[in-house]
Amino acid sequence: MNILNRLLGQKPPSSRDTAKQRLQLVLVHDRSQISPGMLDLLKDEIIAVISKHIEIDRAGVQVTFSQEGRDNKLVADIPLANGRRARGPS
Amino acid sequence: MTARVLTITSGKGGVGKTTTTANIGVALALQGKRVVCLDADIGLRNLDVVLGLENRIVYDVVDVIEGRCKLRQAMIRDKRLPNLYLLPASQKRDKSAVKPDDLARVCEDLKADHDFVLIDSAAGIEEGFRTALAPADGVIIVTNPEVSAVRDADRVIGLIEAAEKGPAKLIVNRLKPDLVARGDMLDTGDVLEILAVELLGVVPEDETILVSTNRGNPAALEERSRAGQSFRNIARRLLGEDVPFESFRDAPGLLKRLGRLFGADGRS
């Protein structure tokens, strides 16, 4: 049904898909007890620490959660300033 | 023989814990098991009316704990199923009347003569939930395929793991197959992916539940109730049978819609 909708026209995502995505996001914060604001703070501090040693693309830094089963991990994606990307899970 | 103590809980209220407890109790009793349904929702007693046993209550679980009666005196035997019992909650007290150790002691006394003790937990994550969890050998989480119920279920699953009572098993209750098909309801697979727990059963939304609750005659007793069938399947899974999970793709979802398309009536 969902695939059909997408083939026939550019309908917005189904409320089912939206519900799933919103739940996944909110549960990451519930489980880790890290609020979105705290995540921003972490990101700023990670940028500050790494910038002391390596030149990085500050605008491209992403700090996110990823889920495996009921375990969550914090993933920092930190592009280097020269265009090469360094990826370091915390 | 010693009973398995299973606590049925949910986090969010109103998702069908009591209906689930009553129907699994009935379905296990139909399989010949000796079952006690214990209402641990002190102050908000409801398992009695869902089972249709409300007129026969003399004593309750608080009377047992406080020594006003013997355990046997408080237990109500179901007339339809002689191996099914209800141990009712008190309606005039609150959660503080029963401590985790009290409930554990009651369950210990029930274990010798029964195969299953099903504890209908209070909603929430506070005292009532903690008390209902204490005697559990296993935990069943009831949720609905809906954002707030799933979020609360996740919180409760975390607390159960922290209390070393896991892994909990999940029942997805009140699934509406036609809403899933048209992309407006989370499917069982979505809920499982999000919560990452083992599935025990899927129960479709079914008007026979309302009717059977009106009458105090649990749907699991009714051969033709779809929800009742799902609860009977859950009971068989609890007994170790490998019962395939229902997909509900046939009716009333797609077939009904196809029927309408070709001008047939929309009966389910």
C-alpha cells in the first residue's frame, strides 16, 4: 500500500511511517536520558576538543544515536577539513 | 507442580491489561490448567467485572494479607471453569495496602496447588507496578499499536530489565488490520522493531470484547470471537506450543475492501 502510494504520486509519508520515525527518535532520548539539548551541548564540546588537535569541518559534524536491539550507541560523524571523513564512535 | 507467576503490565492505562489477564486465564483454564487471576490493581478493582464474578466477592487480597481471612476464603471459583479462580483486589484501599513482600507471600502460597498465577498489574511505573512485579517469574507487556502506548511500554520494558525480571514478552492488543493496510496504524512488525522484545501474541480490535465485557463472559469462551481466538492462541504459546502468529490479512481488512469494490456487501 505504501509503495503503491509512492509510485502513484508524491503523497506525504503515511501516518504509520511518521509514527514509527517519531517513536524511534523519542525512545532514543528516553532510553539514554539524554535530551536533544544535551546532545547539542555534547556536539559543541566534541568539536571544541577535537579542533584543538585536528582541523575539522565544524558545520558537517553530526552526533546521533543508533540502535541495535535495545542497545543504543552514540555515533559522531566528524568530517576533516581537507575533505576526508573521519568516523569515530564514542 | 509449582505455578508460573506471570505479571501482566503496560505502563499506559487503558490498553487492555485486565481484559488480557481475564482472557488468558480463561484460555489456560480451557486447556485444563489450574489458574488464579490475581487483581493487584488495589483500589481500582476491575478483573472481577471482566470475569463476571463481581457478585460473589466476600473477601479480597488485602483481607488475606492483613489476616482477616484465609487465602482459600478470598478465592472465587469460576462456575464455567472449575479450575479457574479469581483473587480480587480491595476496592476501598489504595496501593500502599499491599507491599511487594506481601504479594510475593500470597503467590508463594498459591504456587503449590496451581499451574499459573496471572497478576493484573496497576498501570504506571509506581508502587502498584513495583508490587505486581515482585512475585513475577515472567512478565507480559500489553500495548496498543499507537505512539503513547508503545512509548510507555518501552519505559516499562527498561524497568523490568533493570529489576532483572526480563526478558518481557509482548502482546500487541487492539490491532486494526484495515488501518494498518491503509498506512494509518503501526503494524506488529513496526512495534517489535521499535521495542526489540519477543512477541507473545497479536489481538485484533474486536467488538466481541466489548459485548463480552458487558456480559461478564470473557471472549476466550466464545468459539467465534476473533479476539477470543487470539487469546486462546496466546495461552497455547505459553504452554510451549508453536502457534503461528495471525496476520489478519484476510478479514475484515482487504477482503472487505475488495468486496466493496465489486459491489458485494461489506460483511466481515
